[in-house]
Amino acid sequence: MGGRPHDVRRPRTVVMSSRMPILIFVVAIASVLTIWASTTIFTSPRRHAPPTIQNVPINAQEILARCVSVRTAPGPSQAFHSRDVSDRYEPGTNATFIKNAVIFTGEKNGSEVFHGSILMDKGIIKSIGKVPEHLLETALQATVVDAKGAWVTPGLVDLHSHLGVLSAPILAGSDDLDSVHGPILPWLRSIDGFNTHDESFQLSIAGGVTSAQVLPGSGNAIGGQAFMIKLRKTSEGSPSSMIIEPPHSLMGKSNDDHGVRWRHLKQACGENLRRYGTRMDSVWALRSAYDEARKVKLAQDAFCAKAQAGLWDSIGNEFPESLQWEALVDVLRGRVKLSNEFEFPIASFHHASEAWLVPGLLKKTWGGAPGVAMFATNHRGSEFAPRVLADEGIPVIMKSDHPVINSRYLLYEAQQAHYFSLPASLSLASVTSTPATVAGLSHRIGFLREGADADVVIWDSHPLRLGATPVKVWIDGILQIPVPSKTGEPSNVEVGKGKTDNGWKKPPEVPNWDKERKKALDWDGLPPLLEKPQKRIIFSNVRSVWRRELDGNVRAEFSAATDRELGAVVVENGQIVCVGPSCLTSSGAREVVDLRGGSIAPGIMTYGSPLGLEEIAGEPSTGDGIPYDAFARNVPSILDDTGGIVRAMDALMFGTRDALTAYRSGITLATSSLSKAYYLDGTPGHIISGLSATFRTGSFHALEPGAIVQDIAALHVHIGRAHPMIGKGVSVSTQIAALRRLLFGWETKDKETGHWFRQAAEGVVPLVIEVHNADIMTTLLIVKIEVEDRIGSRMRMVFSGATEAHLLAKEIGDARVGVILRPARPYPATWDQRQILPGPPLTNDTALVKLLQHGVTVGLGVQESWEARNGRFDIQWAVLESNGKIGQREMHALAYTNLPKLLGVREVEDDRLVVGDMVAYEGGEAFDFSSKVVAIISPERQLVDLVR
């Protein structure tokens, strides 16, 4: 399905040269013949002209070989395919024999899968499928691994990453993402700023990623040269030793013995270049740069033409070249088109959020359609982009843009692409064989075949199943996961507990999205997100109905054990009036919706993003703007309030696409505040972040019934060190001192700041503190004791973010402080977040498990508005990561109870149930990858929204 999206014709990444290998023998013979001709008397074209003798330079053979080389396209040498040892082999590495595996090879557009074995030795795959006995005999004392029917894939390839140049934790002294000396910088090289101590390497390997393209940032039209690396640290320890095939331009010499190697270049367009002018300025910068490169190329071509004609006296001894423009000259020799002036093939478009809307235009690209590297769900309509592009025969690549998305979760992008109907074969290929082919490295990585690099992953379940985790990872045949012990003790991390059923080894069933995909195309990527609401509906073939009770528990009001017992649910004016098999006979319904064994469950709340406070994250004119910061400048006197307390309620925007998309995904409530770590204009986040509000994501304005669930939910503050990319801020000690003063009541209560901090001190409203560092959390626990002793209250303190909360799990539990883990899966982005508990396969426990074990009430939050839609999968993933330590009761609490409790959100209740929105799922339970939302039942609004 999807044509031939992996029949990639130009194995290059971003923008690269276009030279293929040639036998050194042929080059030498061609050079010798030309030199012989050039040392002979040349006859003029005129019949009776006197002969001309040319003075042949001593380096003539070198010049002629160079002239042949510049026209030679990249690729492996013939010797590569007969290699017996990898150039990346580490002496002393033992051979490994994997048996009884289900092997995804990456071949045939990702469709080749078979049961067999793999032999790895000397850094390469020696045999795959049925391994001959004689090879096993030569691999003496090979380590034998019984996969027990598990899936085995090539190591994942992340085609768009900033590993090593925006290292974890981010520090001001190690930020080498972008240069400020642009916008044209083809002479810069990401490897020159590469940090081999980036803590992300091990995390990414723990997600099955073994190779990545390290790109400069997008702040320049040409940001510099990129490099494909292996994530394994080498015995040499240098950045260059991590490069898969260092190009000759890096090594300072010709690589003729290895073939001519591909180079990679980063070019960017759009808003990130605004510091240099408009889009017109950016395009002119590109055109003028390529014109300079073209001049160099023409000079080289003219020089070579004369040299090969033997006209040595008309040229000098030096080959014309420019260190400044040599990378772009190589690009031009690859031939891509830019504004009909320059011809070079483009390997891949990255981000490309609207590429799926113009597949015909992509096919007109000089040299053929490029690959498209994208995210799964955080751009305009792009959940359907992978399938649309694949149907058009365009190569689909999923990427992380690490650390925008933690590279550890690259596979999740492929899982989501599959969820939205990209075939399983192409979904797996999108993070293995396709990016490897586009990068020009399919002979080494992205495939499991004889002679390829020994980058191999064994998974605990089918790789496209949510929560799939590597059991073992090898890079160059060297075991990386489990992490080799430095003490010699074996790893005791348990992976895949509870996934022994054969169903886990099968690709997940996913919903049908044909109707939604067509609608998105018909509306040029921006389809209406809600249909006309209904008053009376019958849901048929219902397997279960879940309701929230007043004590916070969720119980099954109806449950069918078999397909024969499937029931029906009748809804009138937003109220469920009948549940059970007999309800199907009810008459008068305007529409019957078949749930196909699905479920009806409470809506889910989201917290932590600016959902409802902005429409476009990168466009300030579509949001609230930046409030006054009392710690940075005086608050305007018209506010007459020291802290400048603001209310999110006053800035709410209804009907934003992110909010409606979340609503269509079962996220019916959102609590949003004005708390941010930092703003896009470079200003730090506000210590006093104001009052949050809770609203219904499916409402269209604040006056609609039930739109505002709570105009004031909690008081928010932000305590921590300044973000290193901002480089300025208030000291932690000053922040704590101010917080203590405000909670002690030293501001008058007739002002907003004094009033609301007094309310927080007395426990009337929750005090939600955005904090990540364990030491700062310890200080806050002490402040809590001081405040409670001083005024005799019980504060409702909540730590949001809380990356290092697991280090204080007992103390937090004893203090009865709640925690909102935000993000749900940790990443050591800053110094305050560096001590994470990553979970399997690196640690047995996660932060969530540790906190729950000590009785802490925990919720899960998100950071960006587009992430809200994935809330139900975040919950299921957290349960799967727990290795059976989180049961159904705790899962339901995470989904439906804990966030409202922590944030002080009180929904409407009747005599026995919480009267909140209910969500109808087709094809499975709320947390199943097989299900999708088809309707939201809203008692407050007295209607049913169909979202099919």
C-alpha cells in the first residue's frame, strides 16, 4: 500500500554532493593516458599550423585524478561489499548469535519479515535467516541470545536530531546549536561543536536509536554541514570517531580507497530566519550564495576541461577551489533546483508540515521527489500526512528534532503514524530503512542484511505497540542495552513484564481514518473539527460503560463479557437514559452510532500547556502576550498590586484548533495557567504566574453553558534556576524569600497578591509550584512547615514538573504534597532536571511508580498545546512502563480523578455521580490503540458532539 515510498532514488540527506565511486585503477589509467597525450606534440586544428609543445606540471596526474573525482558520485567502493571486518570494529568484541527471532529486515519497503537467526561478528552482520553451521564454528565462543520469538529490527535511524550540539542538560557553555553570524554558513560543521558527553546518548539508545543525523539549528538559511553518527561512544572518545563515514572534506584527504562519501548540509526557511529579514531576504541570501559557488564550479570545470585536453600552459598548477564555498560546490555537483537557477537533487524536506497537501509539486522536484521527514501529530493536519504521502509514492520519514521530542521516543512517532493508518511496514521503515536510504547509508544502517553494520534491537513486543521497549540493543555488534555494568554485576532491570501473551507480538489493530483523511484533504488541511450536535442518539454494540462516582472511583456501569452480550446506550439531551442490551429497541433516535465493541467512559482533563491561551505557539499575535513580571520591572500603577496577579480566565480563547483537536481525542477539560519556563521572545518565565482556570475544550465561547468549569482553580508560582538559553533571571534564594514573605501574609489582603497568597497559605486554593530540582523542593517542604506552624493551616501544595521528585518520594508523601509529572516521561533538559528516573530498560522503576509507592497523589501533565490530544496514550504508556506495578484502579485515578483533585477542580455532581462529559470510543476501551473517539456526550451543554 502507498506505492513505492521507499524506492528512494537519491541516497542523500538534506543537501549533498552527487558523486558515485569509481575504481582507483580506472582513474589511474585515465590519468596516465591523458598525461601521455599531454606530453606529446599536439597538432593544431589548422592543417598546416606548427606543432605546440605543452609544459606538463609535475602534479599533472594528481590534477587529472582530482578532475575525475569531482565528477564522481558518492557511494561505497566495491571493496566495501566484500569486507570481513567493520572499520568501526572494537578489538575484543565477542561474536553474538541471535536465534528464534521474528526479523524485520527493512527490505522490500519494510514488508520482508521472517523467522530466523542473526550472526554478528567483527562489527557486521555475517549471516541472517538460516545461519550456516560453518559460520557458527568460526565464531568461536559466540554469545548466544534466544529471542524466544521476539521482534528484531535494525537500529532506529533519527534523520533530524541535535544530539551533541544541544546537549543534556542544556548549559550556556555547551549550546552549539546555531551561529549568530549567518545567514549563509556552509563552512560551519556541527561536528566541531559536538559534545560526546551528552547524557541523551544513553537515553536515545534505550529507545532503540542507534544512528542519528546531527544537524545545526534552523536559525540560518544555510546553517552548516551535518553528520551521520553512531550513538555509541568509541574507545577513541573523539567526536569524529562517532561519524559513520567521515567525508574527505573532514579528514583533509581523499577517501578514494573507501569510495567517495556523502556529505550532508542543513538549509532552512521560514520564521526562524526573521532576525535576518523577510522570506525574500532569505531566498536572496541562498541565491547569492549558490551563485558564488557556481562561479567556483565553472572555474573548476573550465580548468579540468583544459587539463584533460592537455592545454597545460593555459592553466596554472593549482586546482581552483574555495574553502568558503567548497560545500556548496559539492551541492551543485549533486544538481538540485532552486528557483529554476541551480540544479541539484534534494534528499529530504524536514518538518514540511504542509508537504502532504502538495504531493504533485514534490514529484516535480529536480531529480525526483525527496523524502519528507516529519512529526506525527503536532502540525497542521499532519496526523494524516504520512499516509497521504505514502499513497503518492513519496518516502516517509518520522523524526524527533531532538530535543524538541526526546530522541528516545522516536519510535512513538512511527507508532502514531501507524495509528493514523500508515501501513505497519512503512511505519517501521520510516525510522529504519527509509532514513538510512535517504542519508546515503543504506549499505550500512537501517537494514538487516549480510554485510551491514551490526546495529540490532530486540523488542519486548511488536515495535508498533504502544510502550514497546528494547530488551537488547547492539551498535557495531557491541551490547549497549542492558547497559554493561562497570562493576561486573549483571543487570537486574526487568523489561516487558506482562507482555508474554502472543498478542503482544502482533502489530496493533488501529482505527479506520479514511473519512477523516479525505475530509482533511478536501479542506486543504483545515477541516471543520465538529459537526452539528445531536440531541438524541443510540450507541450500539457497546462493550462497557464507565462512570465516575462521588468518592472519585470509576466503576463499570455495564460490561459485556462476550460479543453476544454487547449492549446499547441511549442518550437524550446529553443524559444517558438507558444502558444495556434491551435499550437497542428504543425508538425515535435520529441516529444510531455503532461502537463496534467500543466503550463509553468519562472525559479526561489536561494540564500544563497553554491550551486555550494561544492559537499558534510561534506567533505572539495569536496569544495573550507577555504579562508584567514583578521581579523584572515595576507592575503598572493602574493594577495597584505588588505582584501583578493575573487570571488565565481573562485570556481564555475558545475554539482554538489545539483545544478542539484535544476534545476530539477525549480530552474534554483543560486547566490552563500563565506559567511558562520561558517565552519565545527570550524573556524568562514569571515567578508569580497568576491564577489558572478550568474550561471545556469543546465550547465555543465563555458564555456557553458549562464552558467555564472553574474561573479560578489554583495559584501558580515558578521556582527554579533561569533557563540557560535565556541566561538571566532572579536567584533561587530571592524567589524563596519572596514566596515565604507572601505566604506569611506580609502583603495586605485588600490587594490581589496579598489576598490570593493568603488563600493559598490557608489551604483555600491549591498552591501549584512549577519546580524540578530536588534541593529546591526540599526547601519548599520546609517553607510549607513554617507557614503551617505560623498560621495553623494545612496548605494544599502541589509540585508541577517535579522531574527529581522521586528522590524525595517519602518526604513528599509524608508532607501530603501532590505531584504533577510534566512531562509524563522525564528528560534532563536543564540542570534542575538532570537527576531523572528513566524507567525500563535503564531502571526498574519510574518516577510515577516511586511516588505512588509512597502514597503521593500524582497526575500527568503536558508542556505544549498540541500534546494535549495524546493524554490517554500517555496514561496507558505510564501503566505499561510500570511492569505491572500500576493496576486498573490507579490508571483510572490518573485519568479521571487525580488532576481535578490536585488542582481543586470541582465538577457538577448529582446524588451519586459526577455529572461530567462522557466520551464514546469505537473499536475498544479508552486506552486501547485500536479505539478512536466518535462522540462526546455533554450533560452540561445538553447535547452530543459527533466527531467521526
